Amino acid sequence: HGATIGDLSGNFTQNYAQSTSGNAYGGAIYNYQSAIGDITGNFTGNYVQSTSGQANGGVIHNQGTSTSAVASIITSINGNFDGNYAISGGRASGGAINNNNYSEITNGINGNFTNNYVKNSGLARGGAISNVGKISSITAKTSDGFKGNYAESSGTGAMGGALFNQCVTSEHGQIDSITSNFTNNYAYATSASGYAYGGAIYNKVASAVIGNVRGDFTNNYAIATGSGAAQGGAIYNNHAQITLTDSNFTGNAATTAGGAIYNTGTANIIANGANVIFSNNKTGVTPVLDAEGKITGVTGGVANDIHNTGTLNLKAADGKSITFGGTITDAATPTGTINIGNQGSETDYTGTVNFNNTVTQNALNIASGTVNVGASNLKIKNGVSNAGTINLGAGTLSSGITNYDSTNGVINLTENINVDSSIENNTLNIGGHTLTLQDDAALNLIGFTNNNGSLIASGNGKLDTINLGDYTGTGTLAYAIDVALATTSADMINANSGSAGEIALASNAVNITSGTTNLFSKVMISNSVLIMWISVQNN
């Protein structure tokens, strides 16, 4: 308490702290309300163990106090950590380092963390590092970074296979930056109802912030064998904030939700210096175990990249892209929001976001850039706001698309598409593809362009008034309509002046829904460019 140690240099091997009845802290170093300078060395096979109490910090435990707000400070830590662990019958935190509340590592950690773990019958937190204090930075020495670390619990749950970060007070649970890959880390719950959160990173509580992570996440897992939830194969971000820059997510998996990322807070995904790719991430998997009961892989599952009920900000710089191969899911009643492109005064994020699978959210806001939707569905409860460019591939658009902040957006069809929604105040380019309006569809456009495409409004159970705005036609627009002879009414297509081209009924394009009276229906382009009347008689 109140002591000061200067720099420490040397290797720390197979040191331990052990208790059979109480708590155990710091297998090699225990810093309590004191200060240590730079710690330099390699750390191998150190451990902390408690039979019934807490076991914190297999190598280093850094502890301030909440009662008098006395900080415990380590200037920096430099070295590699391999095979260190914390085992307890209660709570175990930090297989290598436990940085507790009111504790700081001011100049950061520089090193690799491999094969460290926490294991217990209660709560297991942070296979390599547990932080509820402040760490300025974590920087890996090589591409190994965080590799083969795990948190395993046979009781309540496991959180953060490599890294656990949580806010206890408003100023703690902060890591300014991480530069490291995360590979083959996992959180594993083996009890009947235990949970597993964050195969690589667990980040929780509103004031918990991980400032910027640069590195790839590969084959990290959140696995629960019982009825408990297992969420966030790579990252579990619960009402907290995290920023990920130029990070790829490959082969991560969770038993329940969020193959790569489970987010209820704010997650920023940025492609700035490189493209970002999500591939082969899954949920609903079964673990593969080795002879020692360690997870070596997974089988089965379905493609899922992110489960988002919070806010997901996707930002791709000019010429860069963010690509999702799996689904993005939401709660049964969607609450999540995806924002794409520039925010506030930003101007740099005009790149591309590619959705190659179904996206289900409460809201999708596109402020800038290009969004490509492949053979997939957009299912957005409260619609899409668009000021960029959306390229729609085959699938069903189950959400409305409106303009964003009174800025005109552009929607391009790259394949045939079904629309069960409204498209408002955008310019729609269908090319030579077919746009089919389903039950809840409506078109109120600024502009419409066509190149031998088709507009199908028939057979959707209602009569539509379709406003195309400024019409530009090349070749023929083939269209199909519903006709209700009983009420002498039909689908109507309106357009402003423009380059008309030719508009013609498609083959077998009139669907007579009721009645026996003759009907005249029309397609009209104003300013005398084109007026076409169609006489439909019931014979």
C-alpha cells in the first residue's frame, strides 16, 4: 500500500499463489494501491489457484480500491505470456493479467498471449486478460497475438476467451487501442444452464469502451453445451462501445447467436486501409473436442455474421468495402439499427457495403456510399433511408426505402426482385430486370429508368397507383396490371415528362379480379409525351 517499485526485468516462470479457503491474487506479481515502473520479461507457466474463493491474475494482479479511489499503477508491461492460468471454485479472472478497478497500465502492454486460461465452477472471466480498470494499449509482438486462450466454466458462465473488459465505475473498463490478431480462442460453458459470451472479447456496460481494434478474428468460439445462451463467437458487446478497423472475421461460431459479433451496444466497423470481409461465421454449431476436452473446432451450423439489437455503424472509405457473407439478425421484434457511411461532418466514408445474405433490422440508414444486396432479402421493420446508391440483387425487399435527409438516393436492380414494401423519393433504375410489386408494395419515385425491363403490378390483391416521377425509357417497359371490372378501376401508372420509349402490356398481363363491365385503364406520361389508353372488355 503506497509503495513504489522501479522497473522490473527478468523472466517469470512457474510462480504461483494458492489458497484453500480464501482468495488468491497474482501468481508472480501482486500490486496493491502502489506503483511499479516498466515490467519486462517473458511469463510462462505461472498460476493462481483458490479452492473456494477468487483466483485473480495468473501472472499479475493490479489492484486499486473503490473505497478511497487510490489507484494502483503499472507503467508498462513488455513480454510474451504463455501457458499461465487461474483456477478457482468461485470466480477466476485473468489467466495472465487481472487489472482491477482503480488500476491503470499507463503506457500499455506489448506482447503475445498464447494458451492462457481461466477455469472454474463459478464465473470464468478473461482467459488472458481481465480488465475493469484502464489500459492505454495492447500491442502484439507477432501475428500470433491472442491465440489459443480460453475461459471455461462448469458453473455460472464463461466470458471472454481472450479478453474480458467491463466497467465498474464510469471511468473504468477502458482500453484505448488493441493491435493484435485473435485466433482459436473460446468461451466454454459446460453446465446444464451456464452461458458463454465472447469467444475472443467480452465488453460490457455502457461506459465500457474498447477504442480501436486492428486485427483479424479467426476460429473463435462461444459454446454452451446446456440450455444457457452462447453469444458472440468472436465479440460480445453488451451495451458498450467498440471500434473495429480493417478487421476480418473468418470461421467464428456461437451456439446461440452472433457467429462473429453479438451487439446490443454500439459497434463501429471501419474499412479504412483495407477491405473488411466476414466469411464462414456460423451459429447453431456443435464443438469438436480433443482428448483433453479442449475445443479444437466446430461442426454444423448456419451462416450468421452479426446479431445486432443495438447500433451498428458501417464505414468504408472511398475505394474500400465491407462484405458480409452470412446473415445479420435481430430480435423477434427488431430493435437494431444499421448506419452506413458518413456521420455528422464526416466526408471520407463513400465506399461500398456488400450484403450477400439476409439482413433483418429495425432500421437501415444509408448516408453515403454504395450498398450492394446480393441474392438475399432486406427485412427492415421501419424501412431504409437512402442517400447513397443501393444495388438490389435477386430476392425480396421487405422494407420501405425512402430518401435520407431530403437527399435523393439511387436504387439499381441487378437481378429480378420482388418488392413487398414502399419505395419513396428515390430514383429507381430497373435496367432489363423485372420488378414485381407484392401485397404491401408502393412506388412513389423521383425518377424511373428502364431498358427493356418489366414492371409487374398484377396478382398482388390490390389496385396500385404507381408514380414513376421523371421517366426515362430505352426499349420497351412491359407491365402487368390488375383490373376490377365491377368497380371500373385498375392499377394506374403515372409519370412526368421525360424520354418515353415504349410502354406495352406484357403477355397475359391483365388480371381481371372482378365484375362484368367494360373498363378503360391508362398509363399516362404528362406534358403530352405519351398518353396510352388500354381498353379491357369482359368477354
